[in-house]
Amino acid sequence: MAGGGTVATEETVIKVAVNEPIRLTALWETQYFVEVKGVYSDTNFTSGWVSRGVELNVKLMEEEIVMDNKTRLVFIGWNGSLRENPLKIQVNKPLLLVAEWMVQYWVEVTDPLGIIDLTSGWYNKSSEINVAPSRIKVDYGNGTRKVFEKWLVGNQTLESLRLGIKVDKPLTIAYSWYTEHLLEIHLHDTEGEPLEGEVHLSLSGLEYGFQAFFNGTRVWLREGVWNIGKTLYWVFDPETGERLRELEASSVNITLNALNPRTVNIVLRVYKVEFTIVDYLGVPVPWASVTIPLVNKSWVSTPTGYVVSLKLPEGRIEVKINFMGLEYTDYIDVKGEEKVFIRIPCSAYTLVAGLITGTVVAVLAKRKIKVKKEDESEDEFR
């Protein structure tokens, strides 16, 4: 170092020729050990000594790692609080930087009716999904609608309307639904006259019943071919309009087609039967009390023998008659619309006619005897 001056070197071992007085000063630098753990991803810096005060740039090569089973890892920060990537940090102490990751699962959502506020996507592990359909029925305004039925989550079926589920694995969320059609249903007898009653239907284990009115009934039915089961109708008193009894009657139709909106006529084997009471000679029986237990009602026959006209189901009908203190029972087989004659031994008219005839015969016989006696008296006188 002839002529003086300063020489700096980073060598830890130096050779110096001493030709004059010299001053050797060792300079020290503080360094900190920095360790970086990307855990699931590589980083541009792994570990090493870094001088104090240096701004270190640490970069995670991947922030999302998708696995084969609809699961992924998402970078959420360094040491739980440092969110940046790349991370710029000044080294003023030893550092351990650990990348933290969130497990997410793919949730596949199927919403063909557009009634749930939920979309397919990645959801954090242990997060909660709470969703309910915005509406249960989607009416298209043409007599057809779609109806929400139940949730389908993976291989599970959930009946509750609101779905609450914890995301602990990849999920598929869907729902089952069915189509309904609006039908106008009319109940008729075999002559096409309207009836009022009750209809019971079944379809693949489903049971449905409804009231049928004279002017028809509008009902929503699940799409399909329903079986017609029990059918009932009301019997009315034709004189007073009083409801007498609801009777079961078989249906001519076996099934009901609900594949589209339509009007349906269900015909019951119900016939209009007119009752008239006569005696064995065919003479009308007036003022007889006639009871039909099936409808729990009695009527009194008119002078012409007419009793009542009722709509009755196909089958055997019991009829009870009370006339002049005598009781009779008859049975009528209802097979179609007809005029039925109930027969008892004797009519009041027949009795009166018989009484009159007997009286006339007696008078004539008495007169004949008298004439005969007069003739005999004349013969004796001669």
C-alpha cells in the first residue's frame, strides 16, 4: 500500500506486506436465517442467511393446487396474516415463513327450474350451505306446472324444504321435481247428467281424493295415468232437494289420463230409477209408505201409485212397504234406467172395487131370491 490509501476485501485471510505503519479493521455484517416453507408449492427462495435490512422477495409458485378428487388447496397467506404473493419483507430478525392453505371441495349444483340461489363452485372445507327454493311451484300459465319435490345430495334424499349441510367432501346438490297438469273433472251418471260426490285416485303409491261438484272441479294432478279407485256420489230427494246419503258407485272409467291439461268426464254406474207400487193385478196402490234403507228415506205413494224417482247405483236394492198396517219387503236389481213396479198382494182400489162388486152381487142375489119367492107365490095362488 505504498503511497497510502484504503483497501477493502471480503477475504477472510489476507497477506499484507508491511512497509510502513498500517491499520487493519475487520468489518462485520449481521445476518439472519430465513427459512421458507411452501408446504404444497415450490418457492423462489427456500432458506438461507440474509443480511439485516435486506428486502426479501418470496414468491409461491402456485396459489391453487387442484387434486384429482374434486378437491383443491388454496393459498391463504404466510403465517396466517401475510396475504401477499409475492411477499416483500424486510429481514430484521430470523424468519420462518410458512405458507398456509385452505382445503376446498367442488360442489356441483343442478337447478333446472331456476329456483335456488346457489351455484356450482369451490367451497371451503367445513363451511355451511343453507339454501331453500325461492318457490315450490313453477307455473307456466298454460295449465302445466313443475313442482319441487325433495333434495338430492350425493346419494342422500332429504325431505325438508330448507337444506342445511356442512361441506366436508365434494358434493352434488340437486332436487327432484315432477310435472302437474290442470284438469277439469266432471262426474256423470250413465245418462250424462251431472253428479256431486267424491273421487279417489292412485298413481304409483300416491293417493289423491277430491270433491266433485255439479259444475265440475278443477284439480292439479301429477302427470301420469291415474287409477280410479273409490267413487261416491250424493243422492238427492227430487222433491225437496235434500241430500239423503253419499253412496258408493263403480266407475265405467278405469283410469284417468293426466298427461296434459284437459277436461275429463268420469261416468258412474248410476241409473235413474222410478218407483211405482201396484198390486198383483197391476192396480196402483195409493198411500203406501215406501222406505228405501239404502238412502234412509221414506215416501208415500200418490193416487197413481207413483213413489219417487232416484239415482241409484248398480246392484240389488232393498225396498220396504207398509200398507194398511201390513209390512212387505221387496228387492230390486238395478241394472239400468228403468221404471220399477213394486208389487204387493192388494191395492186399496182393488179392495174398494171388490167391496163394491161384492155389495152389488149381494144385492143382485138378494133381489133374485125375492123375485123367485114372488114367482112361487103366484104359482100357488093359481
